[in-house]
Amino acid sequence: MTNKRQRIVGFTIAPASVVLAAAIACGWIRTPPIPFAWVFSLLASAFLALSWAARNRIARIALFNVALLSALLAVTEGIACWIQLRPASPPRPFYEVYFEERTIAPPVPTQSDITPLMQPNDILGAVLHTNVQLWCWVYAGDRFVIRNQIQTTDGTGFRIPPPYHEERAQGSILFFGCSFTFGAYINDQAAMPYRVGLKLQGNYRIHNFGVSSYGPHQMLAQVEYGVVGRCVREPPRHIIYQALPDHAYRASGLRSYSRHSPRYAPGNDGRLVHTGSFAEWDKSHPKPPKGHLWETSFFISKLLQGDEPALHGKHIQTYVNIVQQSRNVLATQYPDARFHILFWDEPTRDARRIERALREAGLEVHRISDILGPDYHGLKGSPRFVSRGHPRPEANAMIADYAASRIIQ
């Protein structure tokens, strides 16, 4: 083939490939599976065609290398997206591991010795084992490191409550949330709900419904499926939900550990209904809609938003709707109880958007920064109050004092 024909073919294939790649990237045509693997492949063919048609030797080498890079991106994009799109695996045990109760610190466990604190559950994704008292171990690198904390659950399958004086009872207080409420990495007595009960001198029965990795969707499921009703005997006076900005991600299934948690979506009457787990939904709807097509690309999404998935207005609205419905259902069941939110506000745009949406929905929000004071600079910038991404006992003590004196009494 003559050089002239090479240029004609090259300059025909290249623009056609670029136009087709642009059409796929912009969603102008029906997107194939893993669309950006196709986009990078088409760009590779375009640069290869231009390299073939180029007259200058340096231009040919440069274009060929760009084509090679585009092909490498296409292969890597395809592999990365295939890994992300694989069916969700069964829920993993709680990221801390635990050992059976002993009077002294047990020896370093082997994998066969480990008793996970949590077990799978069809509705909630995972629940705590009942009536266990376990040493807390953390897997650090290639070994287990002992931590002196002991974490205990009662017969209801939740963290044990503080002492309670039934003869002078004034009701109960319900706490909802995740590991912040459960009290990860700390002793039973250092968990925030436990400390609130001690501050109130046993005049209220404390129920800690917090479980690690939970969000407001599990709170709603706990209420709607009777988990709360089976545990609560004394009429609640206050209901406190400890919220994190990350809960908005979990409520829309944007976290890998929330794939087996309950998915809520609006029903025909506009009220949220449980539609199974996120994993079940993905299995029956293999191509859920994306906020933007570029979110389907491993490389582009990482470049534009880092490791965090994009949190759109629809996700925040879903989160707020779930919290609202939880409050409304609880108000129907316990009309004398007030619903409060302890919000771990962060110096981020998403956290401000979430807090504003909660307040606009008429929910009572108490900011953690107002409780902990000027030394609190978010979860990543407050070593005085936060360790391993969770509240230290000192922070829980201050929050418990606020809850007991400003919210309850």
C-alpha cells in the first residue's frame, strides 16, 4: 500500500474512532458493558492509525507509544471494573476479632481460635452474637495485637447496658448508630450510651442498638421488623441517633461493607419500603443507574473524586428520608419520646450539605463540634478525641455529659 493510501486509511479510521469513543463517553449511544474500556480501546486504535499514517519518524514513534498507553489503560480499566462488578461476597465478620472470655489475657490466637463478634442476618446484613464476653484483638499487619478491652453483649444481642434501678425508673432511652454508638475499641463502661446511664444514676433504662457498620437504614429496619419492640419494656423518653456523614454513603449502598444491608426505596405511596439487600438488588438489576457516566470508569472516577464514591443530592435525600421515616415510625410507637441527632460534623462540603438537609427536614440536630469544643477538627484532625477513626473514652464522656445534662435532664 502506498504512503498516500496509508494516510487516507489512517486519517479515516482515527476520526471515526474518536467520534465513536466520544459518543460512548457522553452517553449518546447505548453504552456497552464497561464503557470506558471501549473508549480507551477506540482511542488506542485512533492513535495507532495516526501512527501508521504519519510521515515523520518521531511522530510515528510518539503516536505509537500513546496508542500503547491507551491500550494498557483499556486492559486495566476492563480488569478493574470487572473486579468491581463481581457479585458481592458474603458479609465479613467485624473488622476486630475476638477471643473467648478468660480471667487473664489469652495467648495470641490463631485463625482457628477466632470468634467473630458478628454473624450474618438476612434483614440487617449482620447482627451481634448474644450473651458473649470477648477479648478484643486487632489484626495488625501479619499478627494479632492484644487490646485490654472486653466487649459484652446481652441476651438481646446488643452491648450490655449500665445498671438500672427499676423501682425508681423514669422510662428508657434508646440509642441508635454504628460503631461510634456501639463503642468500638473500648470497654463496655466507656461506650457513650453506658456513660449516659451512669450519669443518670440508673433512673433510665439504656438500650444501645448501635452496631458496627450500621447506618440509618438498619435503624429503620430494627424498628419496622420489631427488633426494638422486643427489647423495650419501659416507655422511651428520648431517642438518640448518633450520625456520621458516612451514613449517607451506607444508606445508598455506596460502601462495600453495606452491600448486604437493607435497601429502602420509595413505594407507590411515596413511603420508603424495604426491597431486600443492596446485593440482591444488584443481582436482579445488574446495571443500576449512575449519577454520571464517568462514574463507571475506574480511572476517571479515581482522578475526579479519589477513593470516595460520589455523593449526589439523591443520596443525601435518601439518607434524610430514611432518618425521617425512622423518626416518624418511632413517634407512632412511642409518642412521648423526643428524637435527637448527635451529628459528627466534618469540615467538608458533603457534611455541611447533610447537616443542612437534616435541619431543613425539621430534625433536631446537635453538632459534635459544639460539644467537644474548639479542639475538635473533624475525625482525621482530632487526635485528642479520636483514635483509629473512632471516639476515645474522653470524647464519649463529654458527649454523654452533654446528652445527660442538655438533652435528657
